[in-house]
Amino acid sequence: MYVKTILQHDMYEAHVIVSDGIYEVICYIYHNQTNTVRNYSHKIDIIDALLVEDIFLAKSKEPVVHKEPGFFSYRLQGIVTDELKPLVAVGEIIIDLDTGLPGDIKKGDWIEFKVYRLDCVLAENKR
């Protein structure tokens, strides 16, 4: 995952498009990380999905990125790579959900969910 495009940038925050080369999502970066995001192709460590809801098993086994109303809002579909954390891969984009998965969903399942905000973390600025 890398920063493909910087949409907006100031001293404390940036709005960027993160891509894996196929799929793209708009993400928010906050704090001192924005001083290093001025260069395109900057690697992203992980994307945090905030305000996740409406999680259910997907009907198909393929990544889907559907932009919803709201600047950072998406309906996403991906494969669960870690059910405990939980992590979902949409293509090569790794997303850390802010809520647990329903009890019947496990690693390897394809899920669909709605997210209202995506925050990204630059690779060299790990938490």
C-alpha cells in the first residue's frame, strides 16, 4: 500500500488516496506524519477503519471498493486475514476494523461492510 495522490495537506493533517496498484481508498492522516507525506509513493503500514457497521458474509469472493456519500465513507468487500484483530484484505489493502466480527465469521471468509472513515499510518511511523 502506498500514497498515490495527496488531495489536501496542511501542517497537521492530510487527505490522501492510498492504493495497492489496483484498488484505491481516500484516507486521513493526522499529526506530525503529514510532514513526511509530501512525497508520492510513500508506503502505508495499515489503514484503520473507524465507525464500521453492517458486517456480513459476502455473496462473492472478490474485492470490492464502492464509494459512498461522505468524504471517507465506503462499502468494502474483502477477505478476513485475522478474525481476532480483526483484519480484512481488500486486494493488497489491509484494513484494521474498529469493531469485532460477528461470531459466525472466521479467517478466510469474505465479508462486506460499511465504514465511515479510513485513517492510514505511514510505514516508518508505526504506533
